[in-house]
Amino acid sequence: MTIYHIVMFKFKALLPQEEVQDACEAMLALGEKCLHPTTNAPYVKTLGGGKDNSPEGLQNGITHCFISKFESEEDRKYYIETDPAHREFATMIKDKLDELQVVDFTRGEF
């Protein structure tokens, strides 16, 4: 069961661009930094992400979006609750954001 994990940020308006860039690179790097507790291998499949460029105007202030996937509920649970690389990232980014949204889904479940 593949779980898609979508993370959306609204960075603070006065945050320097280099800090936004660093935070985005750190988010993408989680795909390599997050290691499975039993295999010690990367387990987060980072599909990509970046700055919003939609012309529709429906972002509600969201500035950046990232998509990852997990192969199991156990992997997602470990990532959210325990993974040290993810926890370090979450601590680093929280003061840079005005808003954070997370949406997960499993394909075909309606």
C-alpha cells in the first residue's frame, strides 16, 4: 500500500530567499537522510517539490509544495513520530513558516 505524503508551506513573507532555498533543499534531502530503523537504508521516496507556480490563484497563501511516498503505514508512522532526520527538519523549519498543511492519501481510496 503506497501512501502519498503532500507537505505544503507558506513561508514568512520577510524570510530571506536564501533561507527559503535552504529549507527547500533540506526538505528534498529527507529522501536520502531518513534511514529505515532496521535496514538503515533510505525509505522515503521523494517525488519532488518546489515553489508554487499555478496561474489559478487558488493557493490560499501556500508558497511551496513537496510530494513523497511511503511503501507502508509503518514507514509513515516512523517518519512522522520518530525519525531523527525528520524531527530535526521539523524543528528547523517551524519558525520559518506562517502556515503548514499536510495531506496524505492512498491511491484509489475514496
